[in-house]
Amino acid sequence: MAASIFVYNSWSRNIARAADLSSTTFNVSLHTSAYTPNQDTHEAFADATNQLTTANGYTAGGQALASVTWNRAAAVTIFDAADTVWNATGAGITARYAIIRAVGTLNAIVDPLVAYILMDNTPADVTVPAGNPLTLQWNASGIFTVTRT
């Protein structure tokens, strides 16, 4: 199962205007196939519909990314964090998208969207049965890299 990550266009503008993101909290949440991402028009977490409810090892709102690094050097910005894990219980966890957002208000946007991950490029839902972890294993080179020209 291959996954793809897409940065929301509004986040590119936020990076350019943000003076320092090192103290910003970033959360990742899980969403069903009923959510239709729009890179051009979605900019706030309120636009990210169909989040999973609190159940089966998942808590609504998602979880904070741990060990976040946000490095800007010259024209390259690398965003990274520790892998994210939910331990499935009960009926297990089923989702199609994971969404990363900044928590709080940035450039007048409440909880701005950063990126979404299509967890299976088929595309198909990803289901993890009870007793197993759902792990978002981020690339060793970073979750994403942005190069400005």
C-alpha cells in the first residue's frame, strides 16, 4: 500500500508569512472516504470534514505530532516529526485520509491545514483491526520538503 502526501496551497502562503514555526503545535487527524480534499480552497481545519469520532483507539481532534522539527535554510524548508501511532481497539480503525494542521491561529486562520495524506493510493480505506497499531511512518528525510524558487 503506497501513500501520497499533498500540501494545501494555503499552507504554502502561511510558510512564507510565518516568522517562526518552532513553537507551533501540529496535530494529525484521521478522516473517512466521505471527505473530499481540495488543495485550492480548504485552508482551515473546519474545512476538513468527516473526521473519525472518538472510538476504537482514536480520539477526535487527532493527536499532536511529537518531536517536530521545522528547519528552514536558504530556499529549502523541511518539516518532520516522530511517527504517529494509534492502537486500535474494539471494532478497529478505518480511515482514508490523515490531515496535518497547525493548532491555533496563524495569519488569521484558525487551525490552518498543512497537508493531507491519502493513506492508500488505490484509493481505498485503510482498516486496522483491534489489537494492532495504525502507524503513520514518516519518511526518514522528513514529512515534506518545500523548495522556494
